[in-house]
Amino acid sequence: MNTGRLRSAVLALLASSALACAFLAAPAPAHASAADTTVSVDLSQPGAAPTHAGAGFLYGLTQDGSGPADSLLQPLQADLFRGGGARIAGGGWIGDGYTAGAGYRVRINSALSQAKRVTTAPYNGTYHLLVSDLYGADTTQPTNTVYPCDNGNCANWTAFIDQVVADVQASGVKVSYDIWNEPDGTGFWQRGVNSAQYYQMWDTAVREIRRLVPSAPIVGPSYSGYNHSWLDSWLGQTKADGTLPNVLNWHFGTDPAADAADASSLMSAHGIPAIPMTINEYLFSQQQNSAYSAWFLDRLAVSGVTAAAHAIWSDCCGAGTLDSLLTGSGSSQQPSGQWWVYQAYAQLTGVRAASSNSGGMAVFATEDQSRGRATALLGNNSGQTGTTTVTINGLSATPWLLSGGTVHVTVQRIPDQSQLVTPITVTDTALTPSNGSISVPVNVVSGTDAYTVTLSPNGVAPTPPPVATTTVDANSTGAGIDQFSYSSGWGVANGISDMYAGTANWTQTAGSTAQFQFQGSQVALHAVRDTDQGIMTVSVDGSAPVTVDDDAATRNASGIVWTSPVLASGAHTLTVTATGNRNPSSSGSTIALDSADVLQTQSSGTTVTVDGNATGTGVDQFSYSSGWGLANGISDMYDGTANWSQTAGSTVTFTFSGTRVALHAVRDVDQEMIAVSLDGGAETVVDDYSPTRNASGVVWTSPTLAAGTHTLHIRVTGNHNPSSSGFNVAVDSADVTTG
């Protein structure tokens, strides 16, 4: 959501546009393989437990904090969240005429609802409350905005801080106060970086918060990027003023490990005892792909930064998609390639193994004897392809990884797709170590893809997250599968516009129960959260009851309040019990059930990737009409090739045998629209324009098909988005799933 970085974003966009034009219009260069690299892991040098420092999100939740579902958030082990109601209509404190009116209230209620969810079990995370967004300085503020301490008058700013602290204290939610977002950018703070007025604003807020709540954690300065000289001056001034924060924070940066080392040196030079460091915004929009995400996470893991939050760009600020790590909405959300990178990062458990990087390729690895595996995550920040050899040493120190003198090696590719059912297994074999070492070649086919290398005695395979297959209204009653049954004490309300099917099954009777029979591998329960709701317990198949508090500062009538763990696929029973108890902040003890999502783990099948230059008329081959050209040596595309056209009416067909196909093509500032159809069916128009280049991402995915031979047809339409500067189409590859 950072508009202060528009200049750098525009420069990157222009660079990508120039590259696109070069390979689409100029004669194709000879094919050039990327230079091979080697990274290493040494299992004989175990270190500390991994901190998973990058598992955080800025404005990744829905406005009321209920989404995304636990089944998609818990696997990421997220522990840092940041928000403050940015962009919610009303304008915050500013929009209310510099007082606590409706505009401020909707923002503070949103932030506290989010914080309430993520600072309690099972997340037990930290919430950075963006105070400046509550104020209304989120780049939508009017030009005549009165900024804190204008003309030396800090009285209204102090009143605002008092209001925020009072509301947080009344909620009982613990937050860290992030006082001002990016005070170096004109979009958020227009009174100068490290200016006298800035320090007056900062000092006033810090002193007032600490006067009211001495133990409250304070975060800052939250610059838009790591800047040595700014931070040097800031540390000196805030130390002199006695207003150093509890958490030292900045955004983005070139390399988090190098930036953290420099920040530690600055603190030492100023005689400041080490302050925990966070980066609560990282990854520019053009960096948000599987490969770069994995690279940044690998660098964070060795940086000493305690926590970091993935930045929001496309979905600000209440879509609940973790900034497009998820596609779709509600119960239909699906994971992307980036989601799987974060899931792989969360699976790096046990203790750190020593590792070394090479060029733009970074690797971070852990060994976990309790889980019988050692895992490495590979990512690059330069669009690098070619072969990366992962040399793993020290296997003689980990005999528990061996079986019959061999170690099983699983290499999985995490393609940068907007929807990805599961990573693609590219190697699954047993290797015999030589002098305690093995070498694993990883063929990096696209510069935007990440990879994992997992060692185990007998092989491992990830389980895809369950996906919703059925939503059942709570008023669907009976004793069969996908039906609810109620004890005495329950009533039904109809015509409730903000609830599924317009019905609510409710009770105020302690001990009343509801049971839901379902067939699947997971269940997500939707119920009312509001100011008059009580506390209930939930359990599955007689397991220990889990307490769920439905009290909320703002109403959400149909959000998910609880998600079960993943279960063995089969028949199960969910039991809900009204306790008759309530949170002290609630005005009642009502329980109102809305619906349930039944989820089923998908079969991952087998996926193969076919390059767009695999031509012919057979299965897993592309066939091009006239009007197409070929470019080689394109580093950020699969196998370095692009089949391209600027001719309206040109077509390409891809014949495949499987149950699903995903088309990869260039998205960039000069691309046009294509029409896609399957087996002679109706066409779907796909717009390949994008303000930032993604040369090998998925632009269209088929529905699940009957197993067999199918034909994908692609037509160049000759139309383009008004924002596009050209009429180019460039096909990269296709993923074919079988099984």
C-alpha cells in the first residue's frame, strides 16, 4: 500500500517493458543456458531452532479479522500481523473532524477484531497497531490535513493518542503501537523526514503512551526502506530524547541480513543495548513470486530479525487474501505458489543446519530428528535458471536419515502460480552418500519458481490443504450426513439478510447442544460474532472441547469462528455446546449458528510441465498457426523460450492427456488479450496486461476434467486493455495434471 515507492516501481516497470519489447520484436538470440551454481548444506553443524521470522502479514486479513480460514492460515505459522483500518470509508480521526466519530470507530474496531484473533491461541502472535492509519494518514487524506504538531500545537495529537490507548485498554487486547507509517514518504507524512516536527510528534506519542501504559511496546521508525544515514540520525536523536522504541523497525531493503547487521552496528555505535528488530513490510509487488519470496525468507532466517510481514499491494486492505497468497474468497479460497513457499518455510523445523549461498541463489536448511527429515528451501532474487547443485555434507553425523545405507531425496518445484493444488515432485529417489555427502542437481526451469529438497529415510510427500466441497446451512436438520441436529433450547430465526440462506439457529440456554454429521477431512464452523454473543465449546468425535468466544466489537454474522484440525477422511461428528458464559465485554450469552463448510483433501495427482516450444501434433505438444515467432535465451521463462505473436487471429492448440491444464504466458505492460477454449467449448477471454512483468505465471487454469485426451485452443484476439502499450502475446508453457 506504499505510494512513497512509486518512483522505484516505475523504474522497474520500465525495465521489464524494455525487456519484453526486446524479445518480442528483435531477432531471437541463440539459446544461452544460465550459469550453473552450487549451494551447500552441512548437517554436521547444527545450530539454533529456526525463528520463522518472515511469517507475518500486513493487512492480510478481512476487515473483521475472521478470514482467511484457519485451515489456510495456521499451516503458515504466522506470528506477526499489522493493521489499523487503512482505506476503510470514513477517513479515521481526520475524517471525523479530528475527533472520535464513526470514521475512527470503524477503523479501531477493525484493528481490534483482527488483533483479538491473532494474539490468542492458536496463533499467539503479535499485532502492530498502525496508529497513523487510525489517524487517517493512509495516502487518502485531504490536501488540507492538519498533521500532528503543526505550528507546534500537539494538543489534538495527544487527545488522539489518549483515545487510542483507552480503546485498546478497554478491549483487553494486547498490541504494539506502530506510531507512524513511513515518515519519510510524502504519501503518509508531509512534514519532512527526521524533521523537528517529526521528532515532536514521535516524542509526544511515545511519552503519552508510556505515561498511560508503561509496559506498552512501541515500534518505529518504520521507514519505507532501510537507510543507514536516516537511522543513524534517528537513533541518536531518540536516545537523547529518551524515546527509543521497544522494537526497531524498517521496511523492505536489499538484503535483510546485511541491513540487520548494519542496524546492530549503529545501535552499538550509539551505546544502545540491542533492541529487537522487525521488518513489517517486505517484498515489492514485482518481487512477489515464489522464487523471490523464498530467497527473502532464506535471508531473513539468518538475519537476526525477529519478525517480518509480507507487504500488501493488490488487495489493500481487507480482502483477506494474505496479499494474493490466496485466490478466491470465503470457503472457495485456494493456495497459490507463494502460499506453498510459506508453508514450506513453516515446515523448516528442528534446528538450523549450516548453509552457504551462491550468486542470486539462497538456501536455508533445517534438520529435525523428531520428524525424521532434513529440508532445504531454495529461492533466487535474480530470475536465475539453469542447474543449481545442492551439496549436502555431514550425513555421517545424522545416521537417523539413512535406511540401508541410502538416504531418500525428494525435490519439489513450487511454481509461481496463482492457484496451485500442491508442489510438483521432480525427483523422488534414494542416493548413497560418499564420505557422508551427496549432490542433488536441481534443474531450475523458471526464474520465478522455488524448490525444496527433503531428505528422509523412506521418502516424504506433502499433503495438500483441504478445500471446501460443500457448505451446509445450520437449518439443514436431520440425522443423516451433512445435517444438523439440535437438543432442546434452540430456536430458528428467518430472514436474516447477512447470514447464509437467511437463517440462524440460536440458543441462550446453557448446556444446549448441536451436532453436525459430515463426511470429509475437515470442517469449518460459521457462527455470529457480535457484541451480545456468548461462549461455546466445540469438539469433533468426542475430542477435548475447545472454547470459542463469539464476542466481537463489530458484527460478523457468517464468518468462520473455528476450524477443525485435518482429520482422516471419513464420517465425523461436530458437537457445539452453549456454555451460558460470556466475555465481560459482551452484553449477552447468545449462540447463533450459521453454517458449516465440509472440506476434503484433494488428490494431488502428478503434474508435468511442457514447454511451449515442444511442438508437433501428438500428446503434450503445441501446434502453432502462421503468425508466430520464437525467442530463445529468455531467462525468466521456462526453458528460456517464448513463442510469441502480434497477429490477430493467430492460434495455437495444445493436446494433452490428463485431468487439468494450467497455461503459463507472459503478463506485462505491452501484452494483449487472448481467447482460451477447451475441447471446442466456449471461449474465455484472458487479459495478459499487467503493470509489472510476470513472464511465466499461470494466466488460466481449466476446471477438473474427465481423465483422457483434451485440446486447449488459444486465439490472439487483436484487442488489448486500454492500459497496455502493445498487442503482444507470448506463450511460455503448460502444466498437465493426471490422476
